[in-house]
Amino acid sequence: MSKFTISVETDNAAFSDDWRNAIGNILHHSYKHLFNHGEAGRERGVRSHNLRDLNGNTVGTIEIRED
């Protein structure tokens, strides 16, 4: 069984004006990262990636766990 988790902290300036656009941008970049680097870390059963807002700040993580 696998588990896919996305966690995003939305308490900074990048989310104050247009949070929908900020979340969409994060999801878009996450998709691109998973598509291009999806096999990295697979042998350990956990793949993760830090999520960054439009200002370059780390605002969360994306993680895939495989049992």
C-alpha cells in the first residue's frame, strides 16, 4: 500500500493576495518534479520533496511512502 501526502503552510505573504494561484503554482511544480524525478528515493520506500512558494520560501512537503 502507498500513501501520498501534501502538506502546505499558507501563513506567509505568497498566499495573502491570491492563494488559489499560489497553491496551483505549487501543485504544478510538484507535478513537474515528480514527473522528472519520480524514481529518486524509490529504493528506500520514501520519496519526498520540499515545496516552495512564489517567493522561494519552503512552505511544505510532498511525500510518497510505499510499504
